[in-house]
Amino acid sequence: AQSVTQLGSHVSVSEGALVLLRCNYSSSVPPYLFWYVQYPNQGLQLLLKYTSAATLVKGINGFEAEFKKSETSFHLTKPSAHMSDAAEYFCAVSPTPRGSTLGRLYFGRGTQLTVWP
Amino acid sequence: DTEVTQTPKHLVMGMTNKKSLKCEQHMGHRAMYWYKQKAKKPPELMFVYSYEKLSINESVPSRFSPECPNSSLLNLHLHALQPEDSALYLCASSLLQGGEQYFGPGTRLTVT
């Protein structure tokens, strides 16, 4: 079964500091990987995705993530945090090969990012 | 147009009411999804439609009834809900089933 682990349910950083949100997945075959952001009382917005092309993926709002197969990780980073980055972040996995899991996204439990002025 | 829209934004209903949630996308996507999200939790998949046919039903109680009238529209019909059904209901779409999903803003449902 697929599982996604997000280390740290809460992460706090100062404005301008590095943001690092951790995500590890369990799969013998590299899956498709996604990061979503959710602002209060809103839906999820796709930040970036990994679908077996470049291992360093750039997304919106200055975020990027690196796929590391040897570590089964897909950590999200941003060099300099902004107040507007405060939100809930979800890592998600779409398994490959697809078969009966086609269309299923397996989400991590989420990481709440707080940015201090 | 890269937007998934959902109406209504908020809904309060009694346990004997019948109501419907609506989701619309005009991106030419052929897969559409319903999710339920409780506070401080990730979304939980409820239903998947692919080419207007129900593809996945995650053993959702029959008081939730999905409908996909055409490739742009997805409804969720609600009847005899329970207070524990109160949640944020999210709709999503993807070009094809299994592709990256784009979410709508959600409907905040409260069952009294």
C-alpha cells in the first residue's frame, strides 16, 4: 500500500529564512509526486509535480522540490520565506504502474507553515 | 480558463433535507473527482468520474449520490445527511484519470 509521510505537522520560520518541508513516500516503483498548498477556507492549489522527468522540479511562488529515489524523498524548499507563504502544505503520491489505483492521490497528513515577521 | 468552480460556497442543511453541490470546469478535462475534507486533515477521495462514467466509488454511504451530466459538470446530491458529514467538499478535475488534479475552492457543508 502507498503511504506518504510528512515529517513535522508544524514548521515555523522567520520571513526571509529558508523553507524546508519534508516528504517521504513508500513505493518500490517511483510514483508521480505532487505538492499542494491550501490557504484557509480554500481549495488545494498545485504547487509542483514530479512525473519522471527532471529530478529538480520548479513550481509556482518560488518553490522547488527535488526527487531523490535513493532516499524515497520529495522535499519542498523555498530560499526565502514570505508572509504570504503561511498555509497548509500537502505532499501527494499517485502510484505507478496505475492499474486499479489510477486516479487515486495518497496524501500526507499535511504541514502547517507559519512565517514570523 | 484554468479554473474549477463550485457552488454554493456555504451550505447549511438539516438532516431531512435534500440538497446538491455543483462543480464545473471548462478546461476540457475528462476526469472529475469529489473529495471530503475534515478540519486539519488531508482530503479523502469519494468518487471519480472518467469520461462521464463512474470509475471509483470509495464505499461512500448512499446518502451521497454523484452525477456527471456532461464532461464539464459534476454534481453531488445529498439526502438525509448526518452531523458527522459536516466538512469541506472539494471537487477536482484532471485531463485524464491519473493526471495532476486541479481543485475547486470547495463547499463548506454544515449539517444540523
